Amino acid sequence: MLRAYRALRSALAAGALGGVIDVIPSAQTVLLQAEPGRGIDALGLRRVLKTIPQADGVDDKKDAWGRRDRASDPRPTVRIPVHYDGDDLAAVAAATNMDETSVILAHVETLWRVEFMGFAPGFGYLVPQPHSDGVQLATVPRRSSPRTRVPTGAVAVAAGYSAVYPRESPGGWNILGHTDIPLWDTEAEPPAMLSPGDIVQFQVAA
């Protein structure tokens, strides 16, 4: 799915997708937003999609767990310092048969990729790179009872993803800790710190 998103974004930037004004990825689909009253050039769209390289026999579903062509995307790793003081740290340790220190190590020693953005402005859904310790955290489900208030900067895991809450909101993910780094800043350009395809590594804050 990420390959399709990148190809379509490049085509949009090059003016090769007539009538399209935005490309938005999700977990299993890519949304094309067209200008009001205009259709999408289906033939041009097919041309772009035909240029997407195959994943060496790996389908998009497996690729969503972290395969990445680093040669074609040289962006640096985004490093996010975390204070691992979350209310759900002990519960995650119990759910994964690890102690709390092992949960923290699994989280920080994993490279996470932004699969797509959603839920709230600046909220990136992060998936672990394959063969990493973060895959152990993929078995942790959402909380059975969501919180009515999750604070800004909360770092959490649930249902195979990790994320940072960019602002206070309700939420049902398991909170491991918090970061002081702003993920969403309306004064910045772009306002979102993360974008699809970015690689993120969490660090224990000093």
C-alpha cells in the first residue's frame, strides 16, 4: 500500500493526475481526492499504478509490517524521546509475558514505520519493522475500556501499532509513557511531524 501511495504522490507532484488534489493512505486503501465537479483520469491512474515495482513476491499485507526500500527513501530516522511512566506499562508486560524493562527495550530497540495518518491531526499509525522486538508488542489488544481522556504526548501501543497522541483526546490504546516532543504544531510547516513512510525510533528520555 505504501508503494502505491508514494507512486501516486509523485505523479500528483508531477502533474500527471489530472483533477486529483490529494492522495491519502489508510491501512488497506489509498483515497484520491478530486476537484469538485471533476472526475479522475482513470487511464492516467492505471499508468501510474503499473509503474509500481513488485515486492519480490511479498504482498502488500506483509509489506505493511515494515519492508522499506531505503535506497528510494533516504529520509533520516525520526527519534522521539519517551518517559516510560505510562499507566498501562505493567498491563502490557503481563499481556506479553515480559517484565516492564523488557517491554521498554522492545519498544525502543524497534524501528517503527508510519503506515498511515488518521484519527486526529498528526496521529501516525506506526508498524514495527520485521524481525524486530516490536513484533512482540503486536499481540497487545486495545484496552477493554477506553479512556475518556488521554493526555497530549502519550506514547501507546494497541492492535499491532504504536503511536503518539498529538493532542488530548479519548483513546483506547495502552499507554507506555509520554513524550514532550510536539507531534502537531499549526505554526510549523508542515504542521505534522510525521508523514507516511517515515521511520521512527523511540528513545528513553534523559
